[in-house]
Amino acid sequence: MNVLTGHDPVVAEWVGGKLGKPFDVQTLYRAIGVLSADGRLIGGYVFTGYTGTSIEMSLAGSGVALRSTWAAVIDYVFRQLGCVRL
């Protein structure tokens, strides 16, 4: 599985479609996608509600609970953003 960054609207639209809950682009903070070996988007995380110390996360699809993709989430939320709560 590969991690996709830098395509926040695409990933957020995909996750929102899977959850039946579209995301407002005004409240979108960041999104991380999960790609299959052949490059298809098969999962994703959407981050909203960033307060400086915490952030909310929605997720959907395959591969979102794998250690490799979860490591990208942990790195982003706790190391890059400096959050204390997810």
C-alpha cells in the first residue's frame, strides 16, 4: 500500500462518498489517501476541526488500519501538527 498526500479534495470527496457525508471544503484541513499496488485510491483519512492541540479524523476504505498507513497518520497528527489528541 502507498500513501497519497497533496490531493486533499480528491481524497476527501472519495471518503465522503463512502461515508455518505460530503466534506465542506471550507472545513477541510488535510486528507491522506491509501493507494493499491496499481495506483487506485482504496482508502483515506480526512482531517477536520484542527484547534492547534487536537484534530478530528474520518476514515473509510481498505488499508486504513494497516501499520504502514497508520504510521503516516501518527506522523502527521502528532509530529507534524503537534497535536495531543486525535
